[in-house]
Amino acid sequence: MSITTKNLNSRSQPPFDLQEFLAARTVAVNRALDRFLPAANAKPATIHRAMRYSLFAGGKRIRPALCLAAAAACGGDEADALPLACAVECIHTYSLIHDDLPAMDDDDYRRGKPTNHKVFGEGIAVLAGDALLTQAFEIAAQSRGWPRYSHQQIVLEVARAAGSLQLIAGQVADLESEGTRISAPQLQYIHERKTSALLCCSVRLGGMSANCPPAQLRALTCFGYHVGLAFQVIDDILDVTQTSETLGKTAGKDVRAQKATYPSIVGLDQSRKIARQLTQRAFRSLRVFKGKAVALEALAQFLLRRDR
């Protein structure tokens, strides 16, 4: 897939190949994750097999890609950002394992494969999620820090995004809203925390690994926030417009669980309009990079247009 944006229309620059970018970063991230995690046969082997089962289940690695793309936009070395990209992916995978549990969304499939608890049982699935969250902090804690962003700030960034005021807050609000009528602002609160917080953290960590100046970090924060919201709005749309086979997970589960979604509150057409508006705001925030954020722009377009 070649992506052409306004910043890419110069004759001196070929179209940005997003598929090649994603493929190369996925390989790099997978190799790094394999190094960071205990071996599958490390005792007790069951927990390490369960951790690896979900972590290497074929995800698109969007959050690590955003982290690496943000580092590149800020003129940094992607190798410096790679451990942080892996830490974010461990947190994301832990959240999916727990999200799929019977006590939460009770889903049987994720990425086209049986969910963790269907393969290993609920107890091991809970522990696999716990272990991946802990693994994320172990990885992040090995960061050396940078002149503008200390080792402590990096760990705090991860902790705050994953904590009870952000990622977990979104999950709690999502659970408590099931079967009730909530407003659009209340739904936005859920999406800001359940999805946008970790996406925003991903790009911020990428910028921090490049020792970016404050103006760039503010721009990345704005970009991550709006792309994260757009991502979840589109997820809501896909849940009611695509099949389980296309999505690789159970379609229509939000409707059956009586969960509030953007389509259920404002309708499909308005939901698509909101997703476009959020993506446009994300694009505007990248102007400070003066054409050097091509990977971030391409990823934003890809997320807007995706069908799974």
C-alpha cells in the first residue's frame, strides 16, 4: 500500500510505502519481544506459553509502529525507541487477554484464534495478562533515559497510561455502562481512556526516546489523542458493519452486550464523520514536523480507512 499525503507530493520524494514500513517494524518488534520474554519452556512453562500465545497471535503492531514512527519524526534512532514500543505492546496484549475473559467481554476469538482463556483456562489467562503487564515495566525500567526525559519519567509515562485513571478507568466505565443509556460525552470518556491513552502514550514515548523538544511532544500528544479516539470510533463502526471472519474476533458483540457505541448513540453516518474530523485534527498537529512525519500521517490514514 503506497500512501500519498499533502506532504508527500514533492517530486523528490516517492510515495511512502506503509505496508513495507509495517512489515519491517513488525519483524523488528517481534524479534525484540522474543528476546525480552522468557523462553516458552522456561519454568513454569504454562505461563510463558500463554504469554507468548497472545503476544505472537498476529497483531498488526500498530502501537509499536506509532512509537517508532514518532521517534523517526523527531529525528531519533528507532533502535532507542524499540524497547518502549515492546513495552507498550505487552500492555496492549495484557489488556486484550483480560478484556476477553468471561467476567469482562466474554469473547471466544481474538485475531482469528481462540482467546487465551479458551486455550489455557481462565486462571492462567488472568496470570498471563498480569505477567505481560509486569513484563512491560521490566522492559521500560531498562531504559537509560534521555537529557530531557529521565528514566523515572519514562516509567511514569507507562504507569500513568496503564493505571486506574486511564486504561483501567476506561475498562471500568465500559463495564459499568453495559445495559444503560449513556451520553456521547460519557462514551468519549470511555474511549479516551480505554483506547486513546495507550495510543497517545506510544507516540509520546517515541518522541521522548528521540529527546524531542517540548513543542514536538505537545504535537505528538495531540496527534495520539485524536488518532486514538478515531481508532475506537472506527472499531465501533466495524463491530456493526463487518463479519467475524473479517475482523478476526466476534462481530456484533457490543450490540449483544448492550454496550454504548458511537453508532448506537449518533448513528453510522455521524460516526464516520466524527472519525474523519478526529483524523484531520491529528494531521494538523503534525505541521510542526514540516514534512518529516510521513509515517505518522500514513498510519493515521490507514487507521481511518481500515476494514478490520
